[in-house]
Amino acid sequence: MRQLDGNIVALLPLPSGLERLISANGKLAMTRLIPIIVAIGIAISLVRTGTDPAMQAGNNLVEPHANIAKRKVLYLTHSAGFKHDVLPLSEQILKQIGERSGAFEVTATQDCSVLSRDGLKPYDAVVFYTTGELPISDAQKTAFLDFIRSGKGFVGIHSATDTFYKWPEYGELIGGYFDQHPWHQEVTINVEDRRHPATHHLEKTFKLTDEIYQFKDFSRSRVHVVLSLDPDSVDLNKPAVHRTDKDFALAWWRNYGKGRVFYTALGHRSEVWQDERFQQHLVGAVRWVMGL
């Protein structure tokens, strides 16, 4: 460190010409030369390290989530009732969008035996695209509910509400049961809450062609609805229409103990699974139930 005219001027050795100039011209010269001295110091430092700011920043760049352990998601596609043709494609796409998000990896299975206390231990969330009375024991049912209550996540897709009619606790968990699909057409969907990660990318209203469910044993008092059908976009006089309140919720969430539950009625058609809007919808839902 050098001191000239009572001022500390540099932490690095100065070229002799600069030192003589500072000594000769005093404080005025030093004031003018301070920016030059700083620049020289930076240049010397960069030469010593063998890099520049752009290169240094580039060296610090990492792939998104590279140092973050991915969460594990179990995707169950067992069909004890109607079997949807889209299931194989759904398994492929859910794996792809999970990998692309960098946040989670998906294990797809039709084996219900994994729904056990030990079988669920590796996972942070479970996703159902199921139908009918799945072949699991009472002990497995308890383990599954305890898994979610403990702080884990559950996402139901489309026919997950066409599942476990004989298990009331499941109906309470998911928020309602399938009660026919009066429409399979292009409809208008209202986004009731765009603040949720599963809907923030959507316009206030959008059109989609899919099989549209209605529900029974459903109440808005138990869930928070984020998507609903615009009743003006369909024929309400069809024989299969049972609701008289014109309230056709299509996606919602709820808390369950320390855990989170999300359900979307969309996802019957392969075109829907290949729609980027639906893919983002699912990624947002899965991330949200895991608290990401």
C-alpha cells in the first residue's frame, strides 16, 4: 500500500511514471488519476486470473435446478373400470414435462401395491388417472391418506373422480365424484383464479375441445375452484345434464391435513395432453402440491 500527500492511493504497485506524476502535481493530479489507477488495478487482476467478467459469469452458469434434488412423483394409471386410450401417451408426456421442468421425475405404474406405507416413502406426490374400485386394502387406504395428511401432495386427473365410489373418504379427499359427461366438444372455460401456479399462464377465458364432466357430492364450500365451464358455451338441455345450478367446476384445490390436493377434470383427449396450456396446467399443479 502506498501513501502520497497523506492519501492512500492504491493497493497495487504503481508504475514509476504515474508515481512521479502524482508526487509532482499533488492532489489535483491524484483526483484525476484515481479512475485510471482503478482501471489499471482491475486489468492487472484480470490478467493474473486469466479471465474477464463475461467469461467469469459464463463459468458460473449452471443448468436450471442442476444442484437441486428433483422431487419424486408416482403416477398411477390403474383402470378398474373404463380404460382411457390416452393413458400410455399421458405417461410419456407427464414424464417429459416433469423432466423439462427440472423440478420432478415421474414413475408411472398400474401396480396398486405401491400404495402402501413403505411403497410411498420415496415419493413427494401421487398422481391418479384411474377408474373404478382400485384393488387396495384398508391398510393401504389408511397409508395413502396418511401420506397426504403428513404434508405430501395428491393430483387427480380427469377420471380420478370416477374412482373409489365405495370409499367416502376418497370422495372427500378429491372433492366430488364423476356424474356423467354431457358434452364432448369445444367449450369455453372460465379461469376463476389466475393467481394459482396451475392457471397463471391462461387467459381469463379460453376454448378447448375435450370431454366435459359434471360432478355430484361436490361443494364449493370444501374446495377452491380455479377453472369452470362457461354454461353459455354448451347445451344445458341435454338429458345427461343433472346440475340445475349451472355450476360446472373443472379444476380446484384444497388442503388436506398438512398436504395439498389438486384436481383437474381435463385430459380425456390426446390433443389435450399435447396442448402446451394443459401441460403447463399439470406442471403447475404438481409443483404446487409439493410446495414448490
